[in-house]
Amino acid sequence: MSSSVKNRFSLVELIVGDLFKNQKLSLLLVCLIIASAVAILWTTQQTRKQLFIQEQLMLERDVFESEWRNLIIEENVLADPKRIEKSANKLGMEHVLPKNETVIVIKNR
């Protein structure tokens, strides 16, 4: 029984020894395949991460665009001439006639 255990170990040693002595190209190709697989996994993970970030930024952009449209609408409503005139009348403001207008010029030294 000890000889069969010894033979198994010597078989494993023989295979490993054969790989390093006679099958260097095969061993190199296996290492390159493993490295390529790891590189593909890493690239895929990075791509998914970047796509997630891009999606988040696009959602944020949509929110900002919606807020911008609402601000433009609010500005148009607040700048309506009828609304401004109505507010001015409530405050007791009147149109200034050119004959009642006084211009003050301040000169800088």
C-alpha cells in the first residue's frame, strides 16, 4: 500500500515535471487564458459600474431639466405685464409722464 501511495505522488510529480520541462508552451497558453479571463471579468465589472454611474447622471440631468423648465415658466408668469401693472396699482404707483420726469446725472471724479 505504501508503494501505491508513493506511485501516486510520483505520478503527480511526473506530470508537473513534464509540464515544466516539455510542455512550457502549453503551460504558458493556460496562464494566458486565465489572465485573459480575469481581464474580461474586470473589464465587464468596470463597464457595468460606468453604465450605472451614467444612468444616475442622466436621471439627475432629467431632474435638473425639469426644474429649469419650471423656473422658466415661473419667470414668464412673474414677468407678465398685466400682473406687474396690477401689482403697481395696488402699491399706488403711476406711469411717469415725460414732463414730470426728472433725470439726475452723477459724475464720477
